[in-house]
Amino acid sequence: MAKKTKLSTEIICLSDDDIGDSISIVTPIKQQNSATITDNDIQDVAYQPVNWIIDSKDKIHVYELPSKYSDISKKPFEIRCTAIRFGIAEFNVESDIVFMKEKEFEMRLTGGFLDRVNIKLAYSDVVTFYFSFQSQTPAAFIQVRNEFAILFDKYIPTSDEHGKGFDPDSKDERRRRIIFYLKPLTPDMEQIHTSTIYHFLKMKCSKMDICCVNGARAQELYKLARYAKISSATSKKAPFILSIKDLTAKTVGLNNNTIRFDLSSDDLHGLSEGEFLNDNIIDFYLQYIYYEKLSEEDRNRTYLFNSFFYTRLTQKGNGDNPNISAAERRYNRVKRWLRDVDLFSKEYLIVPINQNAHWYIVLVQNHNNVLTEADLISDDEDNDDDGGSKSKKKKRSKKINHPSVKSSLSSNSLSKSNIISIELIDDADEVVSTNDSPLKLNIETLVSSKFRSQSPAIIVFDSLRIASKVRVAATLREFLQLEYDHKKVLPVQSLARKLFNIDTIPTVEAAVPQQRNYFDCGLYILQYIESFFAQRSSTTNSESLTFSNGCEKNLMGSSKRKEILNVINQHIITKEG
């Protein structure tokens, strides 16, 4: 190895805060463009046993950071982490945070023979950094240069009768690596944190071997690092991989080719296992369900919005008129899309929604059957006649409010002025609703014949159910009210006006099968709609075929991705077509 006097140094501190002592450990930094270091000068710790080799099929595509996070590397970033293992020695993480700073990871740990210990691991000491939020145990697996491990053992001895507790050169897989136990996150935050961690480390140390690993492979690595157990080849599931031919751009058509979709290679790449379906694939397959899965009767009573509708409705634009109400501004963004459509001649409205990188879908049912002002007045009079035995309808039943939306960011979104902690930032221009208590109904109840004749409802199908959708429901009610008022002109003082509010069209959260990872949400919403109409079909009479087991059957493994790809290939429009 080159002499240390020719190298810059990185201070890596291990300190016992209880006694106030600080131990400074100096390790040489691997210079990226230094003539004083050659490959032969660096001790060979980049050796990877065959079980740790990461193939292209094991990796997950990491998206670029959104523009609002483009300066993420200018400040330290927090990784949510509950515990850290150095080989066989495990420590808890203070405040569940590991800091990624300019040149190192900073870990404030508790446990072991030291009550508190502060460790800084220089990026230049990291050889490989594999991580995944998708595995059963979300984790990062870190291989370091042996110099760091030697100094670690000097100040935090973990040796036993089998050797050093933390040793990158050990033949015992349990002792070779550092493991960060990552905290599970919501799907949108997983995607943002995945991109941030990856691009942050790439910018800080370009020679570090860093990759995001799919859930199945990451779980194998976890078992290997934690228990030195290797999964048998027979139990390993072959991932669904698209061929070059599959990824070739295609034009597909539906309804006798009157509806066409140009699917790019990037669109089709989303069908690969571990990837997200994008709006083009979602819109194509929903239209496929509409034209080829629904009966003619169901098509006539259903209106399918495209995936841009809700985004357009709730996305502020430069063309918004500041002199009208927030409700009117929202409505004006989409009203021209529906000039020739009578939504109130339909029984079902299907609204696919993507918010914060997560797909869910809303089905508005029997919206034309909501009560009118006359109905509500009549109900109130009936309650008076009962001598007060029934509670009166609340005043809010007789009107609809349109409060403007001013999404404020919590002061807690930055935990420290100089530390970046990404929190969910919701910029959607939606109706603020605080008094909605959604009904939670079993999906089998929702598709039963009994529920078909019940009151109108805004039914939310969400494969994660991680956040309330009351704002979404309130925004859709507001839209329906304005669409009704603009399209259905009534005489002055008429009481025949329909009212779309919480009482007349409540929010229902469907208890549907839930996804087991953070990337399959698009598949689930497609299957939900497909199963919903299949269950309501008069031809479906088998008691064994329920909505839930039908969904689970069609979403097993990569079956839905393969099915969508097959449908696409069956609808390709040739040049002659």
C-alpha cells in the first residue's frame, strides 16, 4: 500500500459520550485521481463470494430525483434506521437516524459494552452498498475496506472463540458486513428515499459500488449476512424479465382500432418485475377492460376517466382565474373535457388516481340517485312529525361548501435547519374536509346484490390504505355538484336540485386485498376494477369465486404483468392496419 504520508486522511471517530473521551482513528482515503495509488496498492477486499454477486436481474431501476429535491446533496440527509450490525455485534440507533454527510455516514449508537458510541464511516472506506426497502426485512448491506474493520476491532473488540466479530475477510458470512436495518416506509417515501440514497452516494463517492436490489434477492442477502443460510436453488423464483422484442415500441388499438396507444420502450419497461406501471399502461388496460371485459350493458352505464383527469382537476396552473372561487377554478380545468358527456346518465364513474407515486382507484356509484333539496326538506318534516324521536338532518346536508385549499407545510418537515429529512409533500389542490368519517366495508359486501340498490357512494379501492382519502372524496363531490349545476339548469327556486355532500353520497373504503411490496399498486387497481365488474355480472354465480380470491389468484407472482403484456401483443396495430 502507498505510504500514508502521501495520502489525505479521514477522521473516523468512535467516542463514549458518557465519559467525554473522543478517540480519533485515521484511515487513508482512496484517492479517485491520485497517481500515488494503484489497484495493486489497495488491499483486495472487493472480492465477492459467488452468493453476493448481483446480476442485472437482481437490480431495480432507480429513478431520477424530482426537481424539487435536485439540491439534496447540499445538506446532510437522514436515513431512517432502527439498528446496525457490525458482523455479529448489533447496536441500536439513537433516534432511529443515520446521517449521510459530506464525506461519511454518522451513526450514534447504543448497546454493547459502551452505553453510547459515535461512529463515522467514510464513504471512501465503503466498497459495496446494496440496499432494498422491498424485502421482508428492509436493509442495506455494506462491505468495507479491511482498514476500517481493524480499527473498529481495536476500539470496540467483538472477538470470540471463532475470531473477530466483524471481519470483511472472514469465511463466516455473518461477520463480513455491516447491516443497516431500514425502517419500512410508505410507497411514495420508499421511492423518494431510494432515489435520494442512491444519487446522494453516487455524487459523494462515484467509485462506490451501489445498487438497489429487488425484494427477493435482498431477502436472500439478509439470510446470508444474518444467519449464513443460503436459499436453495429450487426455492428461488425466476423473475419476470422482458426481452428486447417485448421492449420494442408498439402501437396498439382497441374498439376496432378507433382508440390507439403509442407505447414506448419506457412504457413497456414498467411491466418488468419490480417496476411501476405508468399512466400509458394504466389507461390502455382500463380501456381494454372497458371495451373487451365489460358487457354492453355495463359499458353503457359506465364512464371511464383517464389517469390525467384527477391530476388536472387538482393541479394549479398559470391559466387559473384568481377572481373566481377555488371550486370554480378546479372545475374550469376539466369542464371542456366533458362537453359532450352526460355523467348523470351513468351509474358508475371510474377515476384512476396517482398521488405521490402511488396508484389507487375510485368508483363513484349511483351518483344520479342522490337526494334533492326537496327530499331533504321532506325528511326533516318527517322527523318533526315523529315528535323528535329521530335526530334532524344536520344543516350541512342542505348545502355544499367550497373552501379554498391552502396546503401548508408543517414546520416539522425539516427536523433540523441543516439536515434534510424528506417528508410527504402534498401539493394537490383539493377540497379540505375534516368532518368525513368513511365507511369501511368488506369488498364482498360491496359487490353483493343487496348493496347494488343502496344509496350512492364514492368507493375507494386502495392496495395500501396508508392515508385517508377524505380530501379526494370531497373534491369529487364538489366536482359533481358543479358539473350538475352547469349541465342541469333548473328553474329559479326549484327544490329539484340534487345535492352532493357527505350525507347524500358517503365515502366508502373498500377492504380489498393488499399489496406486499411498494411497486405493484398499478396492477392491483386494474385487477380491482376487473374483478368488481366480473362479480356483478349475472354470469358469475360460483360461490367459490369471490372478489378477494379472484384478485389473489390473478395477482400471484408476475401473472398480471404477463397478462398485460399478452394483451398488448394481441392488440398491436401493424403498418398495414
